[in-house]
Amino acid sequence: MTHRHRASLPVAGRFFEDIIDGYFPLRESLRQGLQRHGFSAALVVISHAPILHLPGDDGQGPVPMRLQAARAGVLRSFLGLAVIAGNDMRLVGAGDWVWPGAALGITPDTRLAEPAFLRGIGLLRGPEDGGAFGPVLRDESSGLRLGADRGPRWGFTRLPDGIETQDGLLIAPGYQSEGDGPVLSVEDGMVGHRDASALMARDLGVAR
């Protein structure tokens, strides 16, 4: 998956909030959420969500009715880039999580133990090449641009390899690291943009 895109490409999209399903793999819950809003891609923030590790889980369907060896954990903060690709979902991101008593990671197939609230910035599909954001629709009026333009920026210093720990990867208000990863800039002079971006940053836990 490529991450570079043309500099400062204005794109169609908006801030949104949603509650995504639990028990399904994270990538599937996000895919359903994006489809409900009509988005083809989104940067999403999730905080304080319980997660499940099921040894041998194939990532298909809901959680089994009987859990023999499940382990519970907590996703404390997460910034993800979710892109619908056909019937599938590409998901990368950076986060902070804990599995008490175990050193486990998180993948796009990790399951939420309960439905989770999220905030995000969704983008509409179009004919323009948005790099890691997939095909995007050009729009000069949305106040959203791919690339490190003026205003709050959201994204990553480099394209994550799956879901990684957030150290050094995040680009967000109050956490403005530099890098050449995928970035979405927000024109904070537009009505609602500054407040919505600040709420996302608060949930992510990086606002200063």
C-alpha cells in the first residue's frame, strides 16, 4: 500500500461520530461503520475499548458462543487509517493497549469485547489518487486536504506496518511530529472543525 500523494490535495469529507459493533474483528466493525456513513476511507480515534484475544481465532464471523481460552485486554487509545478495498478493509494504525499478564499485540482482526464509541474524519470515494487514503474525491469547500497543509494535522510519521505502538508514529494536534507518512490537514477556520479536531485529540490523549 503506497502512502505518498500529491501535495495539498483538497478532498471531500467530514468529521463524524459513531458506535461500532463489538465481537466482530476490528476491521469488519470499521468497514460496516464506514459504509453506514458512505465513506470509502477514514482516520478514526478509539479510546478505552475492551478487547479480546482468542487463541486460534480465524477472524471470521462473530465471537464464538463458548470462550475456552479467551484473554481480555484494554485498548487505551488508537488512531487508525481504514480504507475500504472492494469487500475488504485495509487497516493500519498506532495505539496504546494492555493485556494484563501477557505481552500480546493488536491486529486488524483483534475483536472488541463490547461496542465502542469513535470519532473520525471520513472521506468520500472519487477518481483522485489519495495514496494510502485510496481513491478520493476532490473538493475545495470541505476544509480537508491530504498533505501537511496549514491547520491541525492527522496521520502518521510513516505508514504503519499493521497496528503498532504509537511511540513516534502519531501526527495529531498537540503531537505534531514530522515525517513522510499519510497526513490529513484540517482547515480550523471552518465552523466546527477546530472543536471536532480538539475532541478527537482529547480522546486520543495527546492534546496539550
